[in-house]
Amino acid sequence: MGLWTLIQGMLLFANGLAILNEDRFLAPRGWTLQEVQRGNRSTIKGQLIGLRYACQYFRFVLMLFNFITIILKLVYG
């Protein structure tokens, strides 16, 4: 496994976090930002929720990285 494969895996993971629907999937399980604001943000759950919101916030940057990755895969195989 090379560095390029690791970067692609992280990009796929970030894409998965960015498209999660909060109302449908996360709210029934207590994985919303409101749950973290009431509790402690330094827990692992709080950090993961913060990562999810960061991925949603930088959606357009993720689209740019996806576009660059697709172009590189088309050119270099």
C-alpha cells in the first residue's frame, strides 16, 4: 500500500462523512452537534462529530480534491 492509496482511502472516508444525513441516520443515535455541546467535546465521540461537521463544511474543497483525483487516475491509470 502506497501513499497515494492511503490518500485515496482518506478521501473516500471524508466523502462518506460529508454525505451522512443528520436527521435520518445520526439523530436517532445521539450523534448530533447538540449532543456534544451539552457534554464534553474532548471525548472520542465529540471528536468524531466535529470531524463529520468539518467534512460537511469543506464539501466544496472535497469536490475539488475528488476532481483532481479523478483526473490523475484518468491520466496515470
